[in-house]
Amino acid sequence: MRIDKLLANLGFGSRKDVKSLLKSKAVKVNDEVIKDAKQQVDPENDVITLHGDVVEYKEFIYLMMNKPPGVISATEDTREETVVDLLEIEDAVYNPFPVGRLDKDTEGLLLLTNDGKLSHRLLSPKKHVPKTYFAVIKGVVTEEDIESFKKGVMLDDGYVTKPGDLVILKAGETSDIELTISEGKFHQVKRMFESVGKKVMYLKRMSMGPLELDETLELGEYRELTTEEIDMLQQYEVNE
């Protein structure tokens, strides 16, 4: 890869800015000053420094966020704060995007990456990747609801959902539940409960495929995935 492209990709400015850095002898590769913008470097094996600091390059970034309410799952918006706005600049320069969407008022597990291939695999309707949610429901959730969800329920637009696995954790005037679904229609969990005459008061995504929310992350916090978590996602296959 050309040195100017590598540095520009990492957020050290435009190609023009990078050329100025090179001219100022601020960039070294394996302890040799590099001034030629076209110089080819191997980011895997060469030691690249800028003003004496080692430049770490990676092609892909994988981030797990505990999405807070009030923030939208988008890369940019003119009016609303987005999940990408919550990232530190050293992570934002990789241009990660949310894999799927969580509603503005929904909390929990959100994966952000710039790995389009992995994102496509996890979101493909053909893959049926399961997502598990915890929710607080206004009204008593019943065994009847479990059976209805198991068969698939009709949403307000006439669409019949794929089967959902509903577990009642606590039943009462407000009920605590877990619901696992394998698709992601607009406001799906809320609309599924509306179809059986109930209302979602609180919603949090707990898992997506093999990836589970790190409960040590406060709302709005995020971390890079571990090597094991990345491997799990890349090797994940749904058993039909």
C-alpha cells in the first residue's frame, strides 16, 4: 500500500496534508525517513512511525457498543446524535457503521464494523441470525402469547412474522420477557406485542448470533471485539 494512502486512511489528513508530513521528514519506515508519497509499505511487517510514534494499521475494526437510548443507529444525521458520534476519533477514522439498527429508544448490543462482508452475512435474510431481546411489557404476558409467537404473528401491515421464541421471566401488570427472533422488520418486537394487545415499555438487545452483550459496558460505552469473538462471528452458521 502507498504510504500516503495508508496515512490518509488512518485519519492523518488529506493526501495533501500527508504530503506535507512526508516533506517535513516526520514519517519513518523501519527507521528510514520517507519523503516519497508513492513509497510502497507493508503495514503488516514494516514499522511505521510518525513523529516517533508507531502507527498501527488494521484493515477492519470490530466494536461492541452498549447503545444508549436517544441515539440513532446511523453513521450521520443532521439533527440527531448517532452511535458513530459516540466513538473516539481513533476508532471513527476507520468509518465503521452499525450492523443492523436498534430503534432510537432501544438499548443494548450493537455491533459496529467496516467489514462489509461480515455485516452482509449477519444481516442477510437467508441467514436467519437470531437476536435475543429483554423487554418489559405493559400487561400480563401469557402462555397463549408464547404459542402465538411460536407460530408467527400478523403485524399491522399484514406481514406474518417468522416464529419467535418467547420466554416469560415474570408475569404481572408489567411482565419481564425474553424474545428471540430471526428477522429485523421495522420496530418488530414492539409490533409483535401490539399484535397481541400489549405494549413494550423497555427494550434491550442482549445478543446477536453468538455475540453476547458485555454487561460491564455502561450505556454509551464500547470496546473492540476480542479475537475469539471475531472468529465466532466469522465462523458462525445458523442451523436450520
